[in-house]
Amino acid sequence: LPIMLRFFYFCFSFNYNKINKFICYFLSSLLTQATTFFIFDTFRSSSKLISTFTGHTDNVWNIDYSTFADCQFICSGSSDQTVRVCDVDNNKQIQSFNGHSEEVYCVKFSSYHYHNHRQNVICSSSFDKTIRFWDFKHNKELQIFNGHTSGVCVVDICVMGHMTKQFVYGMLKHQNYYAFSMDMKIMSFVLIFPHCKVRTIMITIMKVVIGVIGGNGYTICSGSWKIIRIWDIETTKQLNVFEEHDSWIRSVKYGSNELVNTILSGSDDKSVCLWDIRSGEQIQVFYGHKDI
């Protein structure tokens, strides 16, 4: 009898622990779902529609947002073959460009033109095989990039010049001086005199030649049928071509931080590719997607 009682006690204890764990897990799941629902419900009840911008007469494929001189703008590209610009603060359309002859698939505000020329400019790509730059402040077309033999689905803009001035790009430590660059073209030295009253002095003594494509660091990349092209943003000259994809290229993006001098691309062939801009070689291919 004592053995049987101990056996029943063990079974009850074991099942009780399992039931206890199940109840705790169930309650935890309920709490998580309730919290998630509460957060979403709070967001939904507190959010509201701020503005609606109308004007396009067909599908809107792409939009971009930026600020120029503390003013907020949205640009959009559509199947109605137009690029439109809206003033967010005043809730109105301020410009429309109809230079494309086919659908406009991608639009980007150009920080290069603003930081270097104080121009308010949009870049657009279209199924008419062209890339165009528009000055929406003065209502004019600035540049046309020709070279693609199929529609251009996507573009990205690399503006190394004005961005690099915000960072220290290299530092060489020595017992008597530090060498560093705050600009892609200028090298400065801080000289250290530990036994003098004036212990440090900074001088700029040389220019550095940077081996960037195009010679100025300002480029755009674009994706089309199986092909990625890189262009000099100032001269509209084509600089490089990548041709490893097997279908339409839907996304291109310049790398940053550790991936500087690279481009990432995504395609209808279900792959993502990483490219080296300087060598023109494919670095890596990422597979795994089962659909476009």
C-alpha cells in the first residue's frame, strides 16, 4: 500500500507540474496577445489621416519624402507618365512634369543637387528607358540619362562628397602627430609639442587623391532588365555595368558603413546580389526567396 500511494503521488505531482506549466504558458500567451492588441488598438484610436494628395490619373508606383530649407515635400511617379511634387505643409500640389513617355516607376529627391548647388531636384526613372532630373523650384528638366535598352525600374543616388565631410575617415596615430581627414580631398595634421607652451597646432599640407568612380564621388545607379548601370551624376556618362541577374531588377541600393563602394540589388530572379563598384565584380549572391 505505501508503494502504491507513493506511485500515485508521483503521477499526480508529475501531471500537476505539466498542467501548471501549460496554464502558465497559456496565460503568458494571452497576456502577450492582449498587450499587442492594446498597443495596436491605442495606435489605431489615436492615429488620424493628415493629408490626401490627389492628381494622378493612374497607379502611383513610387513616392519619396524630403525637406528643403525647412519645407516638407513629397514626390510621386505614376503610370499616368507624370512626376508630381506636393507641398506637405500647405497641403497642395506645386508641380507636375510630363516629360516621360511611359510609366514612371521610381522617384528620388536629389540631395546632391541641394547640397552642392542649392537646387530642389527630383530624379525619376521610367519604362521609356530614360532617367531624368527635374528642378521643381524653377519648373525645368535638367538632365536626361540615355543608355538603357529596356524600362528603368529603379534608381538610387550616391552622394559621397557632402556626406563624408561629417565624419573622420582615417586617423594615423604617431607619437608627435595625428593625421586625419575630415574631407575626401584634404589631409590635415595635428602636430604635438609636449614640452612647449603651445602644445598642438593643426595644419593642412596636402591634397589626397581619392579613387572613386567618376572622379567626384557623385554617382547614380539604375536597374532595368537584367542590367545595373552606374552613371556620373554631373556628366551623365555611364561608368560601369553589372549583368549577372536573369530578370527585371526591382531594387538597387548603395552600401554604407562597412559596405561602402558596393551596391545591393534585388531582382525578379529571386536573388539579391552584392557588387563591388571599383572592380566591377559580383561579391556575393543571396538565395532563399521562393517568389518575386
